Amino acid sequence: MTGMVRMAWRNLWRHPQRTLLMTGIVAFGSLVILILFGVTDGFVGSMTAAQVAENQGSFQVRTAAYADDPVLENALSPEQLTAAQAALTGMRLAGIAPRLEVGAMLRSAYGTDGVALRGVDPIAEKSVTHPDEMIADGRYLMGSGEILLSSVLAEELDVRIGERIVVVVGGSAGVKSQAFVTVGLFRPTIVEMERVAIAPLDTLRKLTGIEGATTLAVSLPGGTAAGRAVAEARRLLAAHPDIAVADYFDLNPLARVMISGSTIKLIPFVIMISLLAGFGVANTTFYSVLERTREFGVMTAVGMSRKTLAGVVLLESALVGAMGFLVGGGIGYAGLLYLGRDGIDFSSFVRDVGGSLGMPTVIYAATSGWYWVAAFSVVVFTVIAAAWYPARRANQLEPVTAIREG
């Protein structure tokens, strides 16, 4: 076997241009497959992580009616809110925070805009989505009558730190308005959050006349399986049929379709790249066999078995595949490490197309050793399949005929 490997290796470098061409084809295929896997998984992971960390938390508790009709009348009552918080005290949580969300109109001296106004407990909310860490200018909420705006919203309304802005909302007592002081501007990575204004929960309760909360946002410690935690929360709240637990997919129904189809959508691209690499290897190997017909005839005439000859042809392709994978896989994985650190800025695309989907403006690639395994499996299968016909032809050569044809 060692002798066959040495022979295959020497044969490869007798024609370095052809060998480098095949190696380049396999390297390109390996690189593209790795990038496809990493960027696709990274897109899903970035979208999920951004929503959990900046907007929704790991899961939310709300009334069953609010899930179907998200209006203030279907908010959690103070009794329901207390019961839900009490039921979840037995779980291992990173944070839990009540929220009161309502559609509102913001009016400044220079413009008017519609937003989602979110009333939060300033202290509790920091344990769920950490809005204080997103502050780009000014400070976080400290008292009643204060409001946080996204930097984009503040620019549209021409509002600066310390300036007043009028909030108009519809509540249980009809339409009301109140002046708030802009104390901070935050810069989210999710376009959806650019249309959100944040105010103290107590202030918004007085403004709307709602004493409870529309949702109870919950965050989990790092490494906790969200699926198991949601199942446990539903079990703990089973005694309250009017209260529902909404997981990430309940809160983002389109994400379920996108995530479930991401792997399936990759298959045509992987097949296309595999066919490209396979055709290149098969074409080059086949013509290599044709060019060396006389040589193969002499080798079989002096005693080399046709089975060994076919094995040498397969080994040549396998060595080319290994070299190509090492080159392409190395470059591809280095690219994934770079994209995992710096990300890809899709801000203009997301604002035009994906803002309603909760997509982040920056997508970070995922890195995993399993991508190497997947890419290597595809490359090995492709190279072996591509080399099968040339090896079969070499195996069927008759020495006399091969020498005469060569």
C-alpha cells in the first residue's frame, strides 16, 4: 500500500499544472461549502441571539387572549401577573421583568412618528435585555417622566438629550398625552428596535390606566436549554389556563419557517458545488488516463495487476482531494473565524427587506468542527465518485491494446 501511495504521489507531480488545477477545483468547492454552512448557521444564530438579548428575552408569559389579539384589554391583570411570577420562582432564571407595550404617537417640535412604546421596570429589565448597555448617548432611566429613544428615531424627530417629547396613547380611559424628557438614546442591532421607545412602567401604567402588564419577559442563564425551560414554565403554569408561555418561535412565527428551511435550502447549493468540483476532477483524471494509456499498458505488461493500476488512479484523486480540502478548508475556516469576529454588515438590506423579520443588522458566521466533517464528507464522496470511471477504464485496459493505442 505504501508503494502505491508513493507511486501515486510521484505521478501527480509529473504533471504539476494538471495537479494544481484539480487541487484548486477541490479547494474552491471545500471553501464554498464551509462558508455556506457557517454563514447560514451564523445567520440563524445571530438572529436568535439578537432577539433574545435585546428585545424579547428567552421566552415570555402573557394571557392566552393576548397571543391572538395583542391589545391592552387582554393584558395580564395584577393578580395574573403576581400568580405567574410566583409560579416561576422555582425555576433557575437570569431575570424576569414585567412590560406594558402599547402603540403610541411621539410628537416633537419638528415631527411626529408612530412607535411601539414599551413600559419597563428600570431595574428588572436590566436583568433581561440589558437596555442600559445599548445607551449610545445620555443615560438610562432613573425616574418617572423619562424616555429612551433609538438614535434613528431621535434623528427623525430631531430630538436631543434633555428635550421634551409628547407621547399620545390610547388606554382604558381614552386617548391621553403626556410630556416626557428624553434622557438617553440607544443604538440596537435589530432594526425592529429602532421603532421602539422605552419609558418607566409606573408612568405608562398611569397614562394608560392599565395596572398589570402585557407580557412578562424572562431570560435564562447561559447554557440553559430554552426548550426545556419553556416546557417547565408551561408545567408550572398549567394551573392557570388563561396564562400562556410563548417561546422564541411563538414570538417570531416567520423565524420558524426560515430556520426549518435553512438546511434544506442549502442542499441544492451543496449539490451544485459538488458537481462542479466532481466534474473538474473527473474530467482532468479521465484525460490523464487517456494520456497515459501507453504507460499503463507497459506497467500491466511488466506485471502490475489491473486492480493495482486502478487503485493508483483512485489514490491520485484521493491525494488531490486531500490537498484541495486542506487548502480550501483552511482558508474557509479562517474566513469563518474572521466573519464570526467582525460579522457581515447587512444594515441597508435589513432596513429595506428584513426589518419586520427581526433580523439583526450584522450577521456573524458560526464556527464548528462539524462543518469540517460535513465538507470533508462531501469532498471525499465527490472525488471518489469522480475518479471511479477513469479508474474503471484503467482496470479494463488490455496491455497489448493499450501499448498499441498509446
